[in-house]
Amino acid sequence: MENLFRPTGYYIIVATMAVLAVIVFIALHRVTAGYGMMRSKHWGPSINNRLGWFIMELPAFACMAVIWALSPRGGNPAPCVMAALFELHYFQRVFIFPFLIRGKGSMPWAIIIMGMVFNAINAYMIGGWLFYLSPDSLYSPGWLLSPLFFLGTIIFFIGMAINLHSDHVIRKLRKPGDTKHYIPQKGLYRYVASANYFGETVEWVGYAILTWSVAGAVFALWTFANLAPRARKIHAKYCDEFGDDYKSLNRKFIIPFLY
């Protein structure tokens, strides 16, 4: 396993991911990922939405679990707690979220495969740093009492709570069998088009702080680069579909009062 985390190769991957995040942010303003309310047949063959989400998110959970299990640092308290927070997020995304989805939507295989690769690389970056490449003295048990860990963990759970509540609000907009779109009105949807994306962004910013790592920062950057353009597209779709009823709400895209 150590051969997978040679410093030179690892940092090349991390730097490449940082550059790609910027490219993806720009590209997604022109290209619309065809899933969810933006799903499109142009993206090719699709499968059931629930199964698609399960398959797409599983590599993050599984890869982190393998890296953790095989690491000689696998019993160190601080890396274990930080890895557990990562796994907590993805446990919900893999084993709970897909089975709460309502309706009979679909997800293109192209999106699923890209998501699988993205999630596996993120687990590699985070897990590799926590369990192989971070300085031996950095994540001592005392790290769990540090201001950075304390602050980051609070932000992480605030973001998770926003994300979970926002997903709940979206699910409750429709009754079983209903396929119409509705304007969400509760929670942070009063301020932004995509409160769930805001919550997820906050979550990973918190994770970057609690790990105080380049890998965590790149993950947070990727989260924003991927979700912010999509939030703009969702905002535009609401404007087209609901017209002045939506525009009069004066909502931002993803960050309340700012963007």
C-alpha cells in the first residue's frame, strides 16, 4: 500500500486535481451535467436514480475504508476520528440517501463513472494524507483538542445539518407519483437556489479546516467548483419555469447574500 503513496506521485495528483477543479468550474458554466432536475437523454444510457447514486458514491466510502484498514497508522486516534467523519458523510450518501429518493428518475452512466473516479481520487487524497503522508508528529492525540480541529468540526456538522435538512425539504415538495417541479421555501432555500449544495460546501470547508491539509482544501475547492455552476443552472431553470414568482424572491445561487 505504501507504494501508492509515494510523495512525488501523490502531490502531482493533488496539484492536478486543484488545476482540474478550476477547469471544471469554467466548463460547467457551459455544459449541464444531465442528472436530477437537469437530466437529459444526450448523456447516453441511464439506470435507476437510486442505484446510480449508490454506485457513484460507494468508491469514496470503500476506498477510505481500505486505506484506513491497511495503514500502519490505522489505530492512531486523530487520523481515525478524521477518517470516521469522512466515512460518516459517505455512509449517509451511500446507504441512506439513495433509498430516500422519491420518483422514478434516472442517472446516466457517464455521470456515474465520472463521479466514481472523482470520489475514489478524493478518498485517495484524504486517506493518503491522514494515514501515510502527514508528518508523524502532526496528528498526535492532542490534535483532537486543537482550535483548528474544534472549529472545523463545528463547521463540518453545521454543513452536514444544512445539507440533510435541505435534502429533506426537497423530498417533501412532492407527493408520491408527482413529477412536477416546485419552488422550495423552507430553511436556507429562502436565500439560495441550492441550499443542499451550500450545506455540502460548508461541510467540506469545515473538513479542510479540521484536517488543516492541502488535500482537504483541494476537496473543498472541488466541491465548490462542481456545485456552484450547477446551482446557477438550477437558479436559471427556476427562473424559466416559474418566471416572476421565483425572480421576486431575489435568491442567490449557492451562498446566502453573496453568490
